Amino acid sequence: MNSWDAGLAGLLVGTMGVSLLSNALVLLCLLHSADIRRQAPALFTLNLTCGNLLCTVVNMPLTLAGVVAQRQPAGDRLCRLAAFLDTFLAANSMLSMAALSIDRWVAVVFPLSYRTKMRLRDAALMVAYTWLHALTFPAAALALSWLGFHQLYASCTLCSRRPEERLRFAVFTGAFHTLSFLLSFVVLCFTYLKVLKVARFHCKRIDVITMQTLVLLVDIHPSVRERCLEEQKRRRQRATKKISTFIGTFLVCFAPYVITRLVELFSSAPIGSHWGVLSKCLTYSKAASDPFVYSLLRHQYRKSCKEILNRILNRRSIRSSGFTGDSHSQNILPMSE
């Protein structure tokens, strides 16, 4: 194994560790906080998190074994199962992010009617459609025997070993990426740009009120005026940064792999094996970044994490105080005798 393979293996191990810990923490927050569970986005987050965990414990280790061994890491049946999961979980992840963006769009653009338009039942129906949509392509690929180990990506995924089926397989793969990656990307752009438009409109209204207030307050200290103007600038940038993060992480993680697959099928240009594995690692990195982008950096999840940590620390302090009390009583008894 050369230095490139060792680096890719290290990247996979790091991604697995971060993904496992962060997604498990999101599940703990969902179990702990009833307030989070009562909201419709909790279903989308739960679906995304469970898919990320399944990818972390099944697909990532097999890809790691493929990188290290430079061959198929498991038997044909297990590899077909892993390829089925890989295809399903990739589509499910993209569509779940699209569902979360639709939820934000409804919440921001239609705030007064959000509770009637996005109920738990509506969220459950969207998750059911996501599963149905995501299951369609791996089921068809399984029926056509287009699942197995792909040497270029060192992973069990969509592949066809028969040259006479190359055109059919290329059309199938193109349709899969169009109805998963491209569809989700269009939904993300449409919804988040609408959200950004509303956010900028509200920022302008707040800016007008702030400037009018600063004009009226003649005796205000210059430092206070500067802080108000700085907060104005940060407010304008906050929404742009968040939306850029949502769309940017989606593109950075999924686009290289999708483009590589399409170039591989529709072009005769050679593709390096290290780039193929790296593009696959980038798709896996989405499982590690999703908990931070969509959950753990939000106020409710941070609050839930603090409550979980405080509960663990309180239990430890109670146990330690109990042990101290027991040892103290054992020391007193011999003295009394």
C-alpha cells in the first residue's frame, strides 16, 4: 500500500469516527428533547441521521477494506447488499436535505400558516416518498444485476461488467443522478434563494429602523453607534453564510463523485483510481458534516447537549459522593468499636 492509499485509508477512518460520534449525538438529542421531537423537521433529521449511521457502519468499513486490500472486500452477496444500501442511502440523503430545505422555505416564506402546512403527518408523508423514490433505483439495479464491487471507487456500488450493456447502464446511471442529485440541487437552490430573499428584505427593514433610531439619538456615544452598524453588517451576512454552507457542502461532497461517474460512462478519458476513491470519500464526508450543518450548531440541539452533559456529570458527582460517604462511615465504625 503506497502513501496515497494510506492517506485515503486514514481519511476514511477519520470520517468514520467523526460520523459515528456526531450522528450518535444527534440521536441522543432527539431522544432526550421532547421539544425537538414535536417539530416536523425532527423526522427529516432522524431519517438523515439513521441513514448516515447505516452508511458509517456498513459501507465505509467495506470501502476501507477495499482500499487496503485493493480487491473486493467481501463475498458477492454481501457486496450486492452493500451496493444496494450505498445507492439507496445516497439518494435518501440528498432527498432528505431537499425536504429540510422545503421545511425552511415554508417556515420563512409562510410563517403564519407553517403549522398547518408542515405538520408531523405531512413530514411523515414526505419521508415515505423519500424512501419510495430512493428505493426505486437500487431495486431496479438489483433486478438487472448492476450491483457489485467497482475497482475504480474501491467500493460496492452501481456497476456493470458486461460491455454490451454499457449504453443501457449509462442511461440508467444518468437517470439516477438526474433524479437524485440534480433534482435535490434544484430544490435546494430554489428554496434557499427564496429564504435568502425574505431574510434580506427583513434585514433592510431592520436597517431602516436602526438608522432612524441612530439619527434621533443625537447624544448616543460613538462606540454604541459603531456596534449597531457592525451588528447591522453581521445580520446581513448571517443568512448568506448559512445558505452558502447548506448548498456548498452539498456540492462539494456529492458533485465530484457524480461528475466522475458520468465522465467514466460517457467519455473515454482515463480516470485515476486515487481520484475515484477520493470522490467516494467526499460523499462519505457528508455523513460526518450533516450533524453539524443541520443539527448540532442549532440552539435547541446545543441546549439538549448541555442538559445531557450536566445529567452525566451530576450522576458521576452523586456516585463519587456516595463512595466518599461509604468510605467515611467505614472509617468511623472501627473507631467507635
